[in-house]
Amino acid sequence: MILALAGGVGGAKLAHGLARVLDPSGLVIAVNTADDFRHLGLHISPDLDSVMYKLAGLNDEVRGWGQRDETWQFMEMLGRLGGEDWFNLGDRDLAIHMVRTRRLMAGESLTEATAGLCRTLGIEHVIAPMSDDPVATMIETDDGVLPFQHWFVRLRCEPPVCGVSFEGAAEARPSPPVAAALARDDLEAIVLCPSNPFVSIDPVAAVPGIGEALAGRKVPLVAVSPIIGGAAVKGPAADMMAQRGLPVSPVGVARYYDGRIDGLVIDEADAKLAADVEREGVKTLVTATLMKTADDEARLAEETLAFACRLSG
């Protein structure tokens, strides 16, 4: 039994690799939902959708987000009418948000709505929100506090980040699938996918019951570095590390997690930093971590799981 924490494109890729090498009964993917927001009257869950689309084989490999073969007639007309068109919603993507919103309005939890969508899309593995309660990532900048999507999409990550907080996290509870996975006697390892530590992994750990379980774990917790060769593969993780005074490298990742992980998987491009990572008190596996194909994803998943197995003895 493996619990994976995921968010963003890199998280979705490794989650897909884990799903290829593990039976549905042996994997729970806990997804960051602090990026969720209401837009145009719809409940948007960007990270849940990225993981769902990837496991369903619907994702757009070129853009890295959304569905392939997407059309944009809704957005074109919305812009023509002077509507709020800064957040792109493809026509196929829009259908997912519509169905999710209707399920939530009918009284389903986010866990139930997600499970229903997964069944319809033919996904057998468990994809679960970190919590059914609302949590919102808030970005603190010199211009004030911004909701995550306004900073990330509308302002293109341009305002420098002074801090990050998670509104509602203190009152949130783990979703039932995540709580059950953390409590299972046969849990063998916890994997942090190569997701942004600050805005994809930290929100999950901020939920009471999850953070404590991670800290008191009896199994290895292994992370895959989102930084390769001094840069993030995608997204603002590198800039956020630099703004915090951390080295933009696997050393900075290990230092930021500060004892919260047992092992870190780093790319061959950073092999010379392995000893420095280990001086941070973190065991290291050096391998190819850039996932260009589905086979890359499965191979990295297998190597990460074998690494966790070695750490557990």
C-alpha cells in the first residue's frame, strides 16, 4: 500500500507512473485542493483534474494542462462579450467543472464527486482530494495578499512572493480515503511526487491529521525533487526557492523539508550534489527524473518505490 501526495503537472506524471506499476488496491493518490476556487459559478479543481486527465489518458502533453484536442469556443465568446476570460476553460474541460459543480450542489462531498468522475472516465485507482473542506492557498506579496490562481494565472507569478498561507487549513479534516490510507497497517511508503513544495505539498501537510501522521510516520517518506539542473521543470518552484534564500537545487529541497523526508530522488544532472543532500540528513537516489514518456514515468515510479523499500530495510 502506497500513499502518494501530488499536485501540478509533475505530480500528475509520477502519479500516472505509480498507477502503471501498482494495482488499484495498492495506491491512494492524495491531491492538493488548496488551488481550488470558484470561477464563473463553477467549482474548479486544477490539480485534481490534472491527475484525472493523466490517468484517464485525456491530458494534453504539449501544454501540460487540460485535455488534448481541446476547443475554445466558450472562451472566445466569453471574451467577445467582455466576460472574465483570464482563466482558460476549454470546452471539454468545462464539462468536467459543470458536472463536478452539480454533484457538489446536490450534496455530494468533493471525494464523492471525484470518485464519480473517475468511474465515468474509467479510472480504477483512487484519486482523492486532500480534504473535503475548503482550503485556499493565499500568496503574500508586496502588493497585498492574492488568491493563488490570481497570482499564478492572472498575474503570471510576477509579484515576488513574501509568504504563503493556507486559509481554512486549521479547520479542515483529511478526506476519508486519505485518512484511511494513513491509518492502514499495510502502508509501506509515502511518496511526495515532484510537485512544488510550497504550494502543492505544504497545503496537504497543513491539514490537521495529515501533517501529524506524516511527522509520526513509521514508514519511509520519499520525495522526488522538482528541481533539475538549477531550474524547475515547470512552474514557479525555482523562483519561490530563490526568494526564500534557498539554493535552487536538490540541496535546497532537502533543506526546506528539514527532516520531514527520509529520502530524496534527484536527477543525474545533479549527481555531484548527492553528498551535499546527504549532509542535510536525507538519503539520496540518483537517476533520470525528467519524465518525457509514459515509460519514463513507470520507470521512475519503480525506482522510487525500490528506493523506499531499501530505506525501510
